Amino acid sequence: MAEAKRNRRLSHWQALSEARGALRAYRAVLASRARSQASHRASFRMDLIGALLVGTIEFTELWVLYSATDQIGGFTLAQIMLVFGLSDVAFSLADLAAGHCDNLPVYVRAGTLDVFFLRPQPVLAQLVTSDLSLRRIGRWLVGATALTVALAINDIDWSIGTVGLLVLALVCGFIIFTAQFVTAAGLQFFLVNGAEMTNAFVYGGRYAATQPATVWPRGLLVVFAGVFPVAFAAYLPVATLLGMPGLAGLPTWLGWCAPVAALWAVAVAALCWRWGLRHYRGAGG
């Protein structure tokens, strides 16, 4: 009995040691990619400024639209800034972590993906760490600024629950958007040259997440609140946070269900990825 317990403890510590070793390897890869980008300072600065300008233009579009009227979909400019900030911060972090999954069709066509199967790490983990685009930090700065200003100018009843809801929305939004990238990558095993189709729900979903879902037509409501639940990344948590009526016929506390939406997004991503990976038969080289 004592020997069995010792063996279990030993196997447990071995598993922990292997996990730490794998994490160290991934950290080393990502650190090397970050250093290589930062070493080209002029290019890195231009990429960072470009991403910053793109994010600023998108926010300016929102500002012009909501400045022309008192409210749209029941949201004022100050309130929609909170939606924009939450969704943009979550998406920017997901884009930084997994946005380069868009490169999968290139790896499939070039036969590079076959190399991933020869290494003793999961293919998805290798794909996620295959690149690191630090320029996407510029996009995050825009969202973080909008979120900070929105939290200051909105009438928010601060409490532990309020802080918890904000943190929950950010974490679940990050998971939902990351799952979107993985779902798109899994579908690319079949589409290969159909990136425009998957971009419709990845980047289209990001844009939809910055708008109140009350202005969506019924078709978009089914897609972006049910199948790809980006409405739970910002709009519904903000509606709950500000005590505003949500979608017609739905309770106001629905924003707290963001973890359920995140789990659903992860389940869809896992299904698409495993399905696509099993479908892949190599480049034939």
C-alpha cells in the first residue's frame, strides 16, 4: 500500500516536471521570436504605429457614428465605449496569442505542417508558438485606453461583484476569441484557400462584438450570440454591469453566463480542430 502511494507520488512529480520542461521550451521559443522582432527597431516601431493607427481609426468610426445621435440600440457613446474597450482588449490579446493560426493554410500548402507531426509536442501548441506578432500590442493599447476612459465616465456602482464581472468578461472574451481562431484553423484543413470565409466569423465577430446586439438582424443574432457567442465577450456583460435591458425576452443577468459561452466556444474549437487534424493526410512529399 505504501509502495503504491510512493509510486503515485513519483508519477505525479514526473508529470509536473515534464509539464514544466515543456512550458520552459515554449517560453524560450516565444522569447526568441520576441527578441528577433525587437532587434529590428525601425521596422518594429512602424508595425506598432500601423496597428495603433488601425485601432484608432476603428474607434474614430464608432465615435463619429455615435456622436451623430443620442443613442443607438439603447447605448450612448460612453456606454458603447465600454463595450468597445472590453471586446477590443480581449480580441487583441487573443490575436496576439493565437492570431497567427491564420498561417495554417500556408503551412499546409508548403508541406511545413508535416514537420509538426515529427516533434513530440501537440500540433496545436506548435502552431500557437510558431509566431508572435508584437505589433498587435498597438491594437491592445487602443482598446485599453477606451476601456479605461469608459470606466471613468460611466456611472458604475462599484463593488466586488462589479470588478468580478469585468474580470470575468475579459477572461471569457479572451477565451471566446482565441477559440474562434482555433475553430478557423481547424476548418482550414478542409478549405485551405477559404480564409475569407473563416475571417467572416473571426474578424466579423470582433466587429460585431463592439456593437450592441440589439441592432443585429435575426440572422447575425443566431450566429454571433449562439454559434459563435461573441455577444458574451462584451455586450451582455456590459448590459448586466450597467443595469440595462438586454436582448428582448432575455434576463438582465445573462452577462454572468459568459463562462458557459466560453466553454461552448472551446468545445466547438476542439471539435473542429480534432476533425480537421484527423482529416489531414500530409502534403504528399
